[in-house]
Amino acid sequence: MAPKSRRGKARFRRPAQQPAAASVTPRTATAFPTTTVNRPIVNAATTAQYDYVTKDLKLIAIIAGSMILLIVILSFIL
């Protein structure tokens, strides 16, 4: 049986990378465009309408924390 030729592998090899040029362009303040963030305007009516959500989330956090604490305490006892 004849040995494999190396020609087939040469197709899949990457070409040797050339070293980067020594010239570096200095970055200035105008090199990058500045963008402004458009934030939606929140009015008082919208925040008052969903005020109960924050109260409910706090209540859920308190209940979840107490349940986790209860599980930890029970794991030491039992």
C-alpha cells in the first residue's frame, strides 16, 4: 500500500500570517462617534398605577427568604 501524499493536506493548511505593520494610528476623541441614549419618559401616572408591584415583590422576597431560612434550620435539626 502506498503512503499518503502530503499534497492533500496542503489544501487545508492556513497560510502563514504576516507580522503586523509597525505603523499605528493614534486614537483621538473624534475616532469614535458618540451616541445618546434615548430613555423613555416615565410619568407619575404610570408609576402610581404599578406601585403595587414593588410592594408585592418585597412581600414575595420576604416569604421566600423565610422559607429558605426555615429549610436550613430544619436541615440541621433533622
